[in-house]
Amino acid sequence: MNDRLISPNATATPAIEFAQVEKRFGQLKVLRGISGHINPGEVVAVIGSSGCGKSTLLRCFNHLETINSGRLVVNGIDLSAGSVLSAADLRLLHAQVGMVFQQFNLFPHMTVLDNLTLAPRKVLGLSDKEARQTARILLEKVGLGEKAEVYPEMLSGGQKQRVAIARALCMKPKIMLFDEPTSALDPELVGEVLLTMQQLAEEGMTMVIVTHEMQFAREVADRVLFLNQGQVEEEGPARQVLDSPQSDRLRAFLSRMS
Ligand code: ADP
Ligand code: MG
């Protein structure tokens, strides 16, 4: 057992646990004592108006932002305010928590295959052969087996995003974070990316998805968190929250979305 892990049994404890988390940028309080959890295998959609703190929350989960106060434990790694994270912890975190952004962030000067094998080789220490094997399997899985040798500029936005998902999966993550993965796509390309995400959800991946795709959230997410001004305003089973919103703010938000 790895002594860096707080939880001896990851399946018995939340994949992500956050309590009274605050995050400020200068004077601006973005996360204001937000609390919640993500269970292993759970798919949670995070919704809310622009600027309410969705991306910041996700970035805290991946330690792209450091929280100012509160408790945060991600896959057994303690990211609470004041805790000291070793370089080894950080590597472990970034291997175990994959992130997919709105902008695909593929390396333009590398082929698709090289984009996929870079981190597994550098971070996980896989041989070139092992990394390529895994990468090809994952490219097939996202329906892009044919595209291994092309450069990102040859791909559509939907294909680039599926490559970005495959790239994250090459690290064999325990948790996948998605920050508006379809927001930059032309409408006709959204479906293929959502389908890839749905397949991943059905395989039992733990997923936190910031999205404005309410139909997708309703069908694929187990639970929805509605954020307002850096706090959870309403949460519950996806259909319950989306079909029978309790708060005026959520009702207003959903009516703007439809
Ligand atoms: P959302 O993803 O819900 O639209 P964000 O989490 O991106 O919201 O941002 C929440 C607030 O924090 C916004 O007011 C935004 O301008 C601010 N913010 C986000 N990142 C930074 C940063 N690095 N520096 C300063 N302000 C930031
Ligand atoms: Mg955002």
C-alpha cells in the first residue's frame, strides 16, 4: 500500500471529497465554502452560469489551482489548504486524474500517436512499444484508429476532442474531469464527442463533467451539481434536479438553457 494514500480502500471512500473549500483570486472570492463529494464510478454533471466557479472547482481537483481554505482529497491524495504536496504526489495525481478542456490542447507539431504516447513514456515510464500499443487501442476505442499518423490540424474539432480524450485515457486515470468539452465545437460535431463520453460512463469511469448540454447531463449523469456564486445551490439525481428544480435560480437557469 502506498503510504501517500490517505484512504486504504479507494472504493469505500469518495473519489473526490471537498468540504468548505474556498478559492480566491486576489479580492475575488470564487469558491465560497463549497462542499460535496464524487463517488467512485459516479458521473456528475456540474452546471451553472458563466463565472460561477465551475472551471475553478475542476482545476482545484487537479491541483491546477491551490485552494485557500478547506479540505480537499482527490483519489486519496490530500490537497487540503496547508497540506504539502510532494513532487511524487503531484505526479501520481496527474496520472490518476485526467482532464479534457474546451480547447483540445493537442501538440500541433506531433502526430496523434505521439500526442498519446508522450505522457505515458515520460510520466509512467512506459517503453515506446508499450505506449504505442495502449495508444492504438484507445484510438480504436474513440473511433480514430485510422488517424494515428496524422497531425492534429488534419482533424475536425470533434476528432481532436476524441484524441484529447484518448490521450487522457492513456494514463489509465481513475477519474476524468471534463471542462465544457463540446463548447468549442460546431453543433454537428458535438454528438460524436458526447457518445465517446457516454461510452466511458457506461464502462464505469468516475467522471466530473462541466457542461451546458442539459439533455446529455439528464441521460448520462448520475447526479447534477448546480453551482451559484461558488457554492452548491442545488444537487441531486440528474433527472430530479433537471426535471423538478427546487430553487428559483435553477429554474431560471434551466429556462435560459432550453
Ligand atoms: P465558470 O467556469 O463557471 O465560468 P470560472 O471558474 O472560470 O467560472 O471563473 C470564476 C470567476 O473567477 C470568474 O469571475 C473569473 O473571471 C475568475 N477567475 C478565474 N480564473 C481566474 C484567475 N486565474 N485569475 C483571476 N480571476 C480568475
Ligand atoms: Mg468555465
